[in-house]
Amino acid sequence: MHLKYLLVIFLISLFLIKQVIIANTSEPALDKLIYDYKQAHSQKNIDAVLALYYWDGVDEKIKKSVFNNHKRYLDYKITSIRVAKAPLQEYNPFILEGKKYRTNLKVTKVLKVKFENTKTTKEVTIPIGIKDSKYYFVTARPDK
């Protein structure tokens, strides 16, 4: 009988530890980005979400795309957030409608955000870069 209770307590502890790990990266600057994103999302504040991006060199087409995506994500409930290493080769230059693009900061990490009760988007990956000791979300800009 006691073994059952210990097993239940163990499983609950694992769940709680997972939630703590999601929220704490041990890098204060990165933790701040994650905290600010969670706050902006919970308040459904699109301007606050967009303020977390590094916009240097980004054209209006990409800005509009980022806006539209995040506006839609604000309707979803976040179930988990975690930081992962940036996949190698994934953020190389690319061509969109005949125009060459590349990221406006080097992508060093990614934020994996999972949502519940969505018909299309279950998880999004937001690239992260660092400039002057501050973390930002990264997007694409025309390659010159």
C-alpha cells in the first residue's frame, strides 16, 4: 500500500520538476526573454510579443508574417515551453519569392512552444539569438 503512495508522489514530483525545468534555463537574460514572452502571451499583447524580436533589416513582408503568426498563437493556450539547441543547417539563407533571405542574428537556441486545443498548430519553434548580452527572437531579413 505504501509503495502505491510513493509511486504517486514520485510521478507528481516528476511532473512538477518538468514544469520548473521548462521555466528556468540558468541564464538570467534568457529567462527574462522566456518570462516576457509568457507574460505577453498570457495578456494577449501582440505588441509586447513583437517587442521581443530583433528587427534590424527586416522588411515589411516578414514583419507582417511574424505579426500574423503570433496574433494567431495568442488564441492558443500554452502547455509547455522549453529551450533547445538550434538545429544545425536549419537557419541557412533561403529564397522566398525570388528574394534571398537570412536570419538577422545568428541563431544560437530555439524556443519550443506547445499549445493545446488547436486545429492546426500544435508546436512552434521560435529562433533565438543574442546581441549585446541580450536575447531576442530572430527572424529573416533580405540578404544583401
